[in-house]
Amino acid sequence: MKQKNIHSPALSRITITDSLFNHYVSIVAKKLIPYQWNVLNDCEPETEKSYCIANFRIAAGELQGRHKGMVFSDTDLYKWLETLAYCIERGEALAYVPHADEMIDLLSRAQEPDGYLNTYYSINCPDRKWTNFTEGHELYSAGHLIEAAVAYYKATGKAKLLEIAARFADLICERFAPGGTLENACPGHQEIELALIRLSACTGEKRYADLARHFLEVRGNASEFLKKNLDEQGRDRIFPEFYDYDALYAQSHLPPTEQNTAEGHAVRAMYMYSAMADVARVYGDEDMAESCIRLWRNLTEKRMYITGGIGSSGHLERFTVDYDLPNDRMYCESCASVGLMMFGQRMAALTGEAKYYDVVERALCNTVLAGIAAEGDKYFYVNPLEVWPANCLSGTSMAHVKPLRQPWFACACCPANIARTLASVGQYIYAQDEKSVYINQFISSELITEIRGTTIALKLRSELLQAGKVNIIISEGRNQPVTLRVRIPPYMEDPVFLFNGNPITPLIESGYAVVAVSREEEQNLEIHANVKPYWAAADKNIRADAGKLALMFGPYVYCLEEVDNRENLANVYVSPQAEIVPVANSTGLPGTLPLLCFCGQRLDPGLDSGEPYGKPHFQFTPESFTAIPYGLWCNRAPGEMMVWLKAILTIPLVTESERTR
């Protein structure tokens, strides 16, 4: 496979102007950074204590005590630093630079002489370092340290955190690379692999990428390693829920190049697949690339929700079997959809194909946005497609489903993951190579970048859902021709292209409309397309959605909320021929996405009062309904929510002759 050089421009060169995404990007700097800083310092009164920064102070010898909180709580600070780095790169949240530098100094003091840095093991059990790969998260935590370090170095030019991370990475190379004492070990939770690829690209040190590849190869050759390692822990087990742990859970059942189905813990899978795509690109590994393509197809065609949610099981946050996609008790962890975006971005960079961004867009516009409140201070860990608040009871099989976003979680991976994703959302809008600028998302924004020594300024204005139009203005001096590659997603029907007002018919290549721009004066590319809301159905094998309809507009899934449509949404029926009418958003929700109104029926079974069962006397009452984007649900009054609605179908009568055939 020929190595491609598709990469993201610097975030400092991208400005988000879209009304919806600018709202969320802005609250990261204005709200999430200070809010999460308070949480990490245990001074946010409405949240559980994090103990995160206190643990680092204990590890540095500045406080007395034992490690508290999750075994991987170090990563909460690392992801906060990474998020802050993206804000700094965009010129925001600069008041928190002194806090970040203070934390980096603290990390330096907590780091051990050989480079080791993990507060749980340094404080509670220093004699058990590198012994519990299944539960210990040492390599996972190291990976998030590395990602934070690379981001902070790129944003500020300050190398101290990068040096801390590199010292730890050097220790990991010494222990885990071929010839090391732990050369046959692999991490229980993947993350170190993709982080090492980033560190290699940043530093130019090939050994880091080589170790990432080695971790993937070792994983597939040691299918029983992690299970055996877990059994060896005896009384020192960290996660009692791992009583039925298996190789599938950790994607160690087969070598990565032989895996065909998305298995196990959804987040771990996405991080591993992302690393596989990176390794395939960096090393030109055809077998790894083919495996990524197979896994992507199984994942997105048979194990993904309409919202881009993945991981349907509430037990161990994992995949189950093809088409097992329940709506009310599924898991769909926010982190898993973040990981899906990461995997899709890397697959597009590996193959040059736009179709991967169709799924990135689906996950971003629905599950990832749903994971955070419009005010930025509350979060969903689990993202159901149907909620009946009364049955979301603790101590039951529904305990994991929350009808309201939570201020924080003891396991706080999702709030920090959503924050770093939104802070860096520009990387999912644009990409570039030696000759081209790629437009992968229709999120209004501006880009200034360089290609072949030429500065390119680009303004993207998208009104796809309001007026069926995208306008792209290209300016700045150009002494070399530049190619625009604009992704054309399936929902853009019958696109028409105008270049400087004149109709053109661009080549469609790998899902991108390819337009050459060669003149120096300002150029204007307009795209007009038929983008209308529509009713969607599910594959016949998705049993949970049989005979049901979902409402979509562009990449956005819509849902009904009780606040607009009364209670008992389970009794709402709609015809697939029902007209869908977009109306202006008057709810106060962020952005300018329209509401969608339609006429349907509400069912009354006609039973006698007080009797739970009886002979049916079904009656349908016509009613108007209002749907909002799923990503914005639960930002007003709490209540029921539903994505999939029962369909009213005309069933043809069976004649006597047909019945007896």
C-alpha cells in the first residue's frame, strides 16, 4: 500500500464559525476547562471527589496518604491538559497556562528516577509495578500522558511535559520491546499503541512506532496471556466484575490481522483499531490495512446504532453479536463514539476515501454531542435511544441508564474525552496532503494553511439543512495550483456545482468532488443539493427496530421528547408517508438546526380502567408531534425520549387461495 500523507492542519489555523459547533467549542474553554479543573482539585461541591491531583501530590511526597479513586485516575489530569492544549492552540483559556505549568512541574516531581509515572502503583503497591496488565492500566495511563504531552508541546512549544512523557516511553521501550524482560506482555486496555505513533511522529524517534507495532503483534500471539495474568492476581483484583473475563473482551482472541468482527470492550477496540490503521499507514502494512477494512465494515454495518453509538451491552461495555442493538438498555459509551471518530479519521487518512467521514459525522453530530449538556457542566456516560425515567432504577439491569446528565463520574473518562474531542473538532473538518485541501465536514469555519509553500485561505459557509447550500471561498496568493476535495455524503442528493457562478461537473473521486483552483484572485465554489428530512428504517435483522421508523435530517438523528409531546411516547405511531415539516428552532437550544414537525397517531388500547390486560379495542387519535436533534435532548425539562417510533403500515389481506397454497 502506498503511504499517503493526509494529515490535519494545525488547530491554530482553523476557526469554527458554525452556530452549533461554535457554541460547544467555546464552552470547552469558557466552562469545561475551569469546571473540570475544580473537579480535579476536589473543590466542585456537586461532584464526587476525584482525588486526581491529590494523588500526584502524594506521589511527589508533598502529602501523606493512600491513593484514592480509580486506578487510572491519572488520565483525568492528562486529558484535561490535552484539552487545554487544544484551547491554547486556538488562543483560548490562556489564563490556565500557569495552572498547566504548575501541574507539569508536579508531574516532574512525582516521576520516579527511571521515568516511571503512575500514582496508583507508586503510592499503594510499588512492588507490584508491571504485574497486572489486565486491570492495572499502567500502559493506558502512559498513553494519555503521551498524548497530552504531544498536544501541549505543539500548542506552546514548551518541552517539559514532552520530556517527562519521553522518559516514561523510553522506560516502556526498554521493558517491552523485543529483548526486554516483558517483551511478551500486552496492555489490557489499549491506548499506548496510538500514543506511541503520535510520539514517534512528534520526535522523529522510530523506536516508539516500532513498539506500537510490537504491542499489536504480541496481542494476537498471546490469546491467553491476559486471562492468565488476571488469574494470577488472587486477592489483589481491582475489578470484581471481571469474573467472566475472556480473550474477546480485550481483542486478544486472534492476531489483529486475522480479526473479522468487532469484539469486546468497545472503547478498547476502537483505540486498538485506530492504532492498527496508524501502523498500516506508517509501515505500508497491507495485512493490517485489510483487517482494518474488514473490522470497519462489520462494526458499521452490523454493530452500530443509527446515532453512531457502539457497544450494546450494559455488562462490561462491550459488543455482543451482529444486529443486537436494543434501544432502552444499551450502553453506547460516549468514549466509544469518540473512539469511532478516531478510527474513521485514520481510515480516511489510510485510504483517501471520504466514506469513513460519513460515520465520523454521524457519531459527532449525535452521540458525542448528546454526551454533554448545552451548558457544558453535565454529561452522559451511556447514550440510549429510548428513555423512560421511571424505570432507570439503581440495583436493576437499567441502573446504567441515566435519564439526566450527571455532574461527574467516579470513572470520569467520558467528560474528559468529550472535552478533548470538541476542543479539537477542527481536525475532523479539514485535512490536507501535498496538493489538496480536504473538506470532510460541513461545519462552517475558516482555514488558513500552506500547501507547497503557498498560503491558502478558505471560508466554508454551510446552510445544508437550512437552504441546501454550501459556499466555499478560496483566497490568498497562490503560485501553485491547489485542489479542493469536498466530501459528498449520501444525504446530498443531486448536487449541482458552480465555480465563480459557472456550472461545472467535477470528477467524483473516492467520494470527494475534486475541483482545481489555479488563479490567484478570490474564487467561489457553490454546491447546491437536495437535502430533505426523511424516515429511516432498520435492517430486517435488527429485531429491536422491526416495524419502526427513525427521523433523520442530513447526518442528524431526531427524537421525540416528553416536554414537546406528552408522556407515554411508546404509544406514538407514524406512517412512513407522513410529511415532515422543518420549522424554526424556538426552544432555546443551541444552534440553528430546525425542529421537525409531523402528524401521527397516538394509540389508546381501549381497555377498561384498572385492568392491565383485556380484549383490544384499539383507537388511534391524530396528533401533531415535534422532534428535536438527538444530540440536544435532555437540555430542557427531564422526561421520556424516543428515537424509533412504531410505524403504521397497511398490511395486505391474504386471500383464501393464497392461504392454502
